Amino acid sequence: MERPADPGASLARLPGKDPHNNPGDVSVDFPVSVVLPAGGTGERTGLQTPKQFCGLMGRPLISYTAQAFERVSWIQCVVVVVATESLALMRDIAQRYRHSKVRVVPGGSTRHRSIRRGVQALREPEEQVGAGTPKVVIIHDAVRPFVDEDMLSKIAMAAKEHGAAGAIRPLVSTVIATTSEGYLDHSLERAKYRASEMPQGFTYEVIHQAYQKCTDYDLDYGTECLHLALQYCGTNAKLIEGPPTLWKVTYKRDLAAAESIIKESLSQSSCVLTGDCPSALSLAASLQKAFTTQHMDLDIIPNLQGDHANYLLKEWNFIQISVNGSLSEVKALLASLQAAERALLNPVVVVWVHLSGADLPSIGETATEPAAISDLASPRLENWKTFCCTVSTSGSVSMMSMRSN
């Protein structure tokens, strides 16, 4: 699988966020759960810590992958299968980063044995969100954090229709066969073959039956879930071309690339809140044009209520435009962010823009206001920044300050 030469170019969003796909437009209306095998030892990274538990910006890789699925509203449960010695660590991660959909179960001695345990766990009663057997099971790698809702939707819908579905990518290198003496035997015509990737989806009946019927040899040495569905259930999977962002963190250098992607994605989009003020809407429209020239996304919404509440789950940068100089609107924004515990996961940036008329004092003349904004947030919101500025009706910026916690 290819690696992005320019990590930032391969993904302009955080895991689970697709700027071209509105969560409200998703047509998945049946129960879907996820199995994440995460029992690997990470030998190829050359690190003592398994790569799924390595930190990216101070947060374990597995947490980013879990977040990518939890942010999808129609996914009901994420079963994370880990080695017995990692159970306490994974449960601590789930609790620390508020992964409410995650259920942690002990794995087996091989990848297939771990996946089988995860599939079986979906049938066992559990007093938490996502209890109950799903219609479709999505299987994904714990070390592939960059999967978006659009791809997951395609896999889930195809799995429901065909019984099984999987992501594929073009081969980037020619595959050859060698003789026992180490000489070239033959090569495959690359155009006819594809690389099997994750995610893969199955109806629960198909994947459960496949693991019930397969042999110990399959469980110990097999690698392809789609093949088990074909061999033991006669289910021919629908193959779906996946984006280049499905690459897997395999080597130590991939951890650095993944962190670069996450850092860049945090600044690629923003959300501006305007209320119902025409002047604020006009300024927001100008900001949106400026963002577009920088290849960034800016969504304009009145507030974070009702249908717009999902921005609390998918956005990290917020611009609040106020006209009357009152702190009530930005106070409400910070309270919403605090309730959602957003800063536990990644840095949250809040920009307060005070749109001032000629007869109104700027926040430069009321020096207590910038400090007051910082004081509004709970001490638990340690990972956030506020920027405060006043913009006159003529368009000039009269004062700007920054305060970060």
C-alpha cells in the first residue's frame, strides 16, 4: 500500500469528518456495529509499545480510529479486541477519552481468532450503547485511523445488499512469484489485480457463519475475511474502490506521517456562528470567500442548536461573531464545548469577533473582556485557545489579542 509523500495532501480532515458528505444525508437506516482487532504486537515498527497504543499528539492511535467510527451517528457499537495483557490499558483509554460506544473484549492468539471473538461479542448481552445483534458488521484495522463516513456508508450499504463488501486499491508494485531456489517464476499482470484493504463489511449472519464453519488452519494462518465469506458461505463480496487515505500505520515512519496529517487537518476547516444578524452574516460570507482561496472549508450556521448540533462532534475551530459586545453568545459556545468535552481529544480554537459600530466601544476599551473569555471555560478545558478581535463596521480591525490556556 502506498504511503503519502506529502501527508497533508492526502487528507484535509480529521478521522470521521468528510466535508463533502453531510451526515444528515446518509441513508444507512439499519443497525451497524464495528469490530476493531487491536491485538498486534507492532514488531515491524521496532518499538516496545504496540503501534495502536503509540501516542500521536499525546493521544493513542487507537483513540483516533475509535473516534472515526463513534462520530458516525448510525454506528451503534465499536468492539475493540485486544490482547489480554492490554485489556486494562484499552479500558483506561476508552474511559479517558470518553469513547462511549467502545466495548473492550479479550482477543485470541491470531488475527482471525480475535475477529471471531469480536463478532461473537456482538451477540452477547451488554448493558451499554449498541447492545443487540447488528444487521451489518464492519471490520477494520485499529491502525487505519483515516476512514471517513462516506466510505463506511458505501461498505455498509453494499454489505447489506450483497452479504459482503470490501475496500480495494490499485496495486502500486508488480507482484511476482519465485521458485524455491530464489529465481523468478512468473509475474502477475498488475492491471488485473487489486490490493484488498479495510474496511470490510458483512451481514452478521454471513460473517458469523463463516467463522463457525472455518478450520483451525484458517484461523491460524488465514488473512482475508472476504475469502472466508466466499469459501464457507458462498458470498461473493462487492468490491469498492477506496480513497488513498485508507493506508495502514505499519512502520515507525508511518506514525510521524499520521501525526502530520492530524496536525494539518485540524486547521483545514472552521465553523462560524452568526446568530440572526445581517451584519454578522455579511462578514461571515466574506470570511467564507477568503477561506476558499486558501483551500479551506468554512460553514456558516446561526448557532449550535437543533440540526446544527452535530458541528460539536465534527469541528475543532469555531468563530463566533457578535454585534452587541455581550459575552453571552461566546459563553454559550464555550459551555457547549465543555459539555461535549471536545478539548479532551484535540485542541479546540475559539475566535470571538466583535462587530462594532462607530458609536460602540471596542473590546480594546474594555480590557476585562478578553480575560473574561478565558475565565468562562471550566478548568477542565485545558486544551483550548481563544482569539478576541473587534471589527468596525468600516471593516478595519481595531484590536486583536490572544489568550490561551
